[in-house]
Amino acid sequence: MACFTVPATEAIITTVAEKIIKSKEKRQALSGAVNTKADENTESIKISFSTKLGWLNKMLWGGSALLAFEHVWHGEVVPFFPFLTAVKDGEVKEMLHEMATAGVSMALLVTAVWGVMVGITSLYEKFSNEKPDIKVGQIQGA
């Protein structure tokens, strides 16, 4: 009925947060507060948090759009006020229950998957930026 509104609401909030964080990162980069220098022999891999938050936004907006389309397809969302047939038919209690169960579950699942993505990316960044113990030309055990 209206479960897609929960991830859509989260998408709105994270989109605003992404814009704010991106502007702060831009200001820090312009002021030179962020040390982006890498060692001369290695390249530093670092993905900004605003980019990672953008991944969550894309996942939430895409899922919400797909769910909204599915609800339109089944006639649960109509192009005239009150837009949701559950409100028109007096099924508000069932609609709120679906939002609280299915909508929140979907939003949490998408956020959890994004969290795993960010965790894996952070591990990759950490291990790819470590300096090797062996220098070029050094042979161990000889």
C-alpha cells in the first residue's frame, strides 16, 4: 500500500545529508585541511564518505521507485487525491501496519547491505594503503 514511502523518506534524509557532507568536504579540500598527499612510491586509495552515502541514496531511490511503480501497477496508488487507495477505502490501520513492518524492514535491509559495502570498501582502502615490508630488490632468506 505505502511501504515504499519509508525508504523514500530515508532517501530524502540521506540526500540532504550527502549534499551537506559533500559541501563540507569541498570546503576542507579547498582550505587544505585534508592531507591528500600520498607517499611518492604508492598511491593512496580513499573514497569520500559523501560518495559512499551516494551509493546508499542510489539504492534507496531505486528501490523506492521500483516499489512505487509496483504499487501503481496494482492500483494501490492513484493519480488523484488522496493518492493511496488505502486512505480512500478506510484501510489506514492496515496501511500504517504495512509501512511499520514491510517498509521499515526494507529500509533497514538496504541500509545494512550498504553498511557491508562500506565495510568491505574500508577494508580494501586500509589494506591497499599499507606499505609493504619488503623493498624492491630485497631477497629474504638468502
